[in-house]
Amino acid sequence: MESFKIKTHILSGNNALSNLDKLSNEKIWIGCDPFLLKNAVVDNLFNSLKQANNNICIFYDIKPEPPISNIIAGIKSYVNFSPTQVIAIGGGSAIDTVKAVRFFSQKKYPDLGKSYFWALPTTSGTGSEVTSISVISDPEKQLKYPVEDQLLLPDTAILCLDLVKSCPPKVIAYSGMDVLTHGLESLVANNASLFSDALAEKTIKLVFDNLENCYVKKEDVYFANMQAASCIGGCAFENAGLGISHALSHQIGSLFHIPHGLANAILLPKVMQFNSKSQKVESKYAAVAKLVFPEETLRMNAEDSVKFLISQVEDLAQKLNCPRSLKECDVSGKKVANDLNKIVLNAEKDFTYPGNPIVPTKGDLVKIVLSIL
């Protein structure tokens, strides 16, 4: 049996943000990246909400790879305020923080009642605004813990173009490569279906058609298309799952403090090479190569088409000035060797691991990690 669902209401385009104007006389708890407090769009939104007689509490103690301590602080703020509406504004870490805070607050204190959840992404990368997953971290143990529950899904996602246009180049690059990884992993994941394939293929094409221009030219059309790609990719992997690029990147990112999207950019070509040993995966990757690069792959067989697709992933990362190895990220071979067993064992426990189309041995995982030194 195949299953497919999209619960979150997605609003985009001109005036999408104006949907928040209908909120009045509400208690609104807002989780927001601290630097966004100086953003004109966010400031105008806060003023508009206040003028509509809403009581607002702003929680801005947001940190990358949200640590447990911040989630606990957020829960205290949330419970004391007891909101009727929740708004998450920020990148994946901000949205994941708000997801976890709201989820654990409502689980521990059911008398609070349920709040309506709005998500406003400010980066084009995680797709967190449409997924039922929140990833939190334990810095002391150097581990990431996924929380997965349908209650984590935002009720409405608002894709506001003005919120993503101020992203720094590195954020555009790394988050964009994360979107590409979502597309290419969900396309071949174990729970993929015709419905998720359609979204994955669209995600991949949008990234190849727009990410470099978004990084270099910074024009609205490219930002809008990458914002859509991120959201569409989130819908794809929410249904299909992911694979060992994510399972390994979660460990490498946590241990060596490498941005998640960058870790995926480094791992993805190696994981694609490994997974393309499956005839089904090879066929799917070859088909998407011909979809995205029809002229270049016109006379290529499946094997050569896959090789070409992998080369295009590598070329795109290079054009975005992404480091291509752990060494370029100042991670020595000695550091990796010391933590290699931990990386492999924790990757096997990662929530994305079961989605991989080939079940890797520990030796396979070791080889992949060593190949990116």
C-alpha cells in the first residue's frame, strides 16, 4: 500500500503575509531568530499584530541545531504565556525549535489547549514548514535527536519572498544544496510513490535551474523558485523518506560543527554512487538526468546518465563555493578516525537511515565517510 498526504495549508505569492491580518484579540507566542528583530518585514508584522489588540510574547533565544536547553527555556515561556496562536519565523533551526516547544508543552500540559501553528521560513532549505519532524541536539553528548509526530506539522506555512531575499551567500548555497539532497534522496527512498516522485523531480529541476542564479544574481524570480523548491522538497521527503546522506550528515554536522546543508553537499555524490548500484535507483536517477539535462544526456545509456547527474551535483556545489571535503572544513583525518565508530553506529540509529534504498553494511558507511576526507 502507498500513502501520500499534505496536511499543511501553503500560502505563497503577493500578499501571502496579509493572511495574518485576520488575527485579533489572540495570545500569540512567536519564536523568532534574534537577528530578525531588526528586519523591516518582521517589525511591520509585529506592529500590525499589536495594533489588532493581540497579546504577543516573543521568544528569540534561538540557536543553530536547537539544543535541549533552549527547548526547555522555550517550554517555560510557552506554558507561562498559554498562547492561542503560534508563529515560527526563521530558518530550519527556528522552526524546529518552535515545533519542539509547542509539541512538548502540549504533551506535558494538555490543559493548555491546542494552539494554531503558522510557519514562516526565512531560508530555502529545510522544508521544515511542511514536515512532521523536529531535530534537536544534545551538545554534551554530541548527538541529534529527531522528534517525529503529526502534531509537529504547522497548520499553515506562509512563503513570503521578502523574508528570504536577505540571506547571506553561504546560507543560500548550503541550504540550496540541502534542498537538492531532499529531492535526490526522496526520489529513491523506500517509501517513494508516483506522487512523491513528482514532487522530488520538480524539486531537483527547480534547484538545477535556479540555485546558481539565486546565489550569483540574487533576483526575485530565483529566490521565489528556490523557496518553492524547498517547500516542495519538504512535501516529498515527508512522504517518501530520506537516506544515508542525511543519516551521516546529522552525525558529521553534530560532531564537527559543519552546517547541515554543507555536510549533505559533501556526502551526496558519494551516496548517489553507492545507491546507484541498485538497478531501480539507477533507472530513477537516469530518468531525472534526462528530464533536467535532456540535450546533454540524449544519447547516453542509464549508467552514463547517472554519472553525468552526479557530476552536475559536484559542479553545482563547486560553483557555489562549497568545500568539497572534510579537510577543507578544517576537520582532520585523525578527528574522523577517533569518531568513526560513533558516526557509523549513530547513523544506523538515525530516523532517515531506514529510507535508504540499499541497506549498507558498517563497512559501506565507513567507506563513504573515508571518501570525503
